[in-house]
Amino acid sequence: MEFDALLLILLFATGLVAGFVDSIAGGGGLIALPVLLSTGMPPLMALGTNKLQGSFGTLAASVYFVRKKLVNLRQMRLMILMTFLGAMAGTLLVQQIDASVLALIMPGLLVLMALYFMFSNKVQDGDTERRLGPLTFALSCTTAIGFYDGFFGPGTGSFFVIAFVALAGYSLPKATANTKILNFTSNIASLIFFAVGGQVVWMIGLLMACGQIIGGFLGARVVVNKGTGWIRPLIVTMTLGMSAKLIADQFGFSLV
């Protein structure tokens, strides 16, 4: 695949913005994946490349939160394991789906995720009542969300945050910090098996990863529940626009 200089700059900037947004509110994949698809990449290759660039962003944010002692990796061992296994299963499954079928369902999945971001209630800060014990939470929630991340991905961080707050009783800052560890885990698991399947454009993924690292560190420094009011409409607008373009491409129409 050939990319001109302007597109390379756009991809770097996309990685930076996606990393920044994802480390604050989740949903960075809803920025990066549509842009990758709009370059003409096959859906599987776009998913694999998205995992490469996303891994660096979640790593940058994870390192920051670990250094700030907002997570306890020892207590997260089972959650990390189950997230890895779930993501591995999802990645292996999606690679068995015919590329033409995946191209048809991808816009629909993006639209559903955009609607989720549009209508979901904002998670509030503060501790809540624990509804699931650590073992049940790890075996059910982290496995299921890890599987989703391996199969598709965008919105995974938000799903983890909501699960931690609503079911594990975590405060929003603690949920966000723990989410980054699990999101990094699922990204790495998925990346490994996409790479084995030859579904990663390394040059593009690493270029976007440079932006992700910068954005991830910058976003992790922002107070979690401040400055996010503009993020949701940005994600929704761009995702719906890109979805419309992908649907039009399927039917041979041009939106330009």
C-alpha cells in the first residue's frame, strides 16, 4: 500500500488524538479505526493495524497510572489473564469471517458504537456498591470485554470503565486506571494473533503509535472527568460520517 506525505501526517495526528481521547474517556478506537478504513485498507488489516497503534497508547497511559500507584498489578493478575484469553479468542474468530462479510458488518458496528456514545449516561465519580466479587467479575466481565476487543475493539475502554464502576464498585479514577491495564492486555493479545495472521501494516501502525504515546501521556495527565464535554460529539460525528462513507463505498456511491 502507498501513502503520500499528507496522509502520513494525518495518520500520525489521528494516533495522537485517539491516544489523548482514549486515556481520558475511552473511545479512541472510534477515531483511529474509521480513519484506517478510509485509507482503503481491508477490514482485517485495519483492525490489526489499529491494535498495533492502540497498544502504544494504552501502554503509555498504563505506565503513568502504575507510576502514580493507582493500580495494584498483583490484585489484577486473574483479570489480566482472562482479558488476554478473551481477546485471543475474539481475534481468532474474526479472522475466520469472510472479508466481504466483514466489510458489510463493519459500518453497522461503528454506527452502533456511535449511538452508544451518543446516548449513554456519563459515569459519575465516587465509589459505588460492589455487585460482583473479584473472581466472578474476572471470569465474566473481563473475559467478555476482552473477547469484544479482539473481535472488533472500539469502545472497549468505556465498557471496562462502566463494568468497574457499576459492578466492581470502583471510583471513576480507579476504574480508569485499571481499565488501561486491561485494555493494554487485550490490545497486545489481539496484536499477537493479527500479526501471526499477517494482518498488520507495520509502518502505518508504528507511525500512529508515535502519536499514541504522546497523546496517551498527555491524556493521562488530564483530570479524568474534566474537559471531556467536546469528546463525545467529536467521536459520534466522525464515526457516523466515516460509517456513511463506508456504506456508500459498498454500493458504489461517492460522497465527495
